[in-house]
Amino acid sequence: MIKINPRVGNRDLVEQAGQVSPATIGHYIHSGFMSPEIKPLYRNVKVCGPAFTVRAPANDSTLVHKSIDLVQPGDIIVIDRMGDSVHACVGEVVAFAAKEKGVAAIIIDGPATDSCEITEIGIPVFSRGLSAVTTKLLGLAGEINGKIQCGGAIVNPGDLIMADDNGVLVLSPEEAPGLIEKARISEEKEGSTKQRIAAGESLAVITGAEALLDGRITRTILEQRGLG
């Protein structure tokens, strides 16, 4: 069955998210990150934007092509390949069309193809690797702008996607503001932290790791003595 739902967008957080690193936010989350196997085809990329979701089964990329008609500038196309790890649903022509529409990036839970051409086009494409076996236009099944999974993460249309060379995060519009603010504060402190380390201070003392270990060591000693 083919299903096309209305687009859901959320651009309010994109500018804020672009000021911080996904890896900094990674300190504060326990879910909402894609598998590290999903990597950019070329390096030195950083993107953020609302998710435009596509579910494209096996060797049928009909809805991947249709999605290009429906996206808006700044969207990030996130493609659920439903477990297929052989067929590439994005290559030179799809990437070129997406670039022309102003798509910020394409993220695929499966392989891509035409890596040299995509690098030249200059649109960030994240995938699980490359394949010379490509999809067909069969029009059998799929869904646009529904709830999907990509790289082990649940992605809803309009979720905030943050991605760079280190990986891909998926944040709901509700949790994103608080996480972005925590990351901003943390990154503001990094300069002074490095200065203190350069001056000879212990990293473990600065971060509180030493105090945490002292507390655990003390508890262990008390427990061994039967006093804990």
C-alpha cells in the first residue's frame, strides 16, 4: 500500500541547533541517535533541519522520487529502507534533484550509490555504505511523512535532525530546546576548561570524576569494614 501524508515542518529550532555540536548534545541523551554505521559520503559536513520521512521498501524507490516534489528548502529527507541493505535508493539524479529543491541532507538506513557524483553535487548524504545494485520504480508500497525508523532511531515527521561527521541525532521538538541550551552552556565552558588543563589542573578534578571516585572508594571501604 502507498500512503502520502501531509508534510510536518518545524523550523523554529534549526538556527539554534546549528550553533552547537551533536556530540555535545550526546552527553545528555540516552536515545534518539542513529547507528554509527550511518555515515556521510564525504567529510566536513554539518546539517540540521526538520525531518521529512519516507518509507521505501526493498527495491522500490517510487516514493523517494515523489518526495522531491513535496519537500521544502531546509528539509532533511530521512529514508527507512525497511531492513534492505542491498539496493541503493539515492544516486546522482535523486541527489541533484534534492539539491535543486534546497534539501539540507538525505539520510538513508541503507546504501547509496554514485558517491563521487554526490560529492561533486555537494548535498550531504548519510548512508550505511555504497551499492551498485539500485532500486526500481515499481509503485508497490511505501509511505511519506509517517513514523519511521532509521538507524535504530524512531523518526517522526518534523523531528529535529542534527548530523555531522560524528553521527546523526533525532530530537523531538519538545525536548530539543532544553538539550540545545545545555549544549550551549557546556560548549561555552570548554575554553576555560582547556585553559585550566593547560595550567596543570587535573581533568578528573575539573569534571568531578575525582570526587565521584572518592565517594565510591569511601563507600567500598566502609562496606568492606561492615560499616556501609
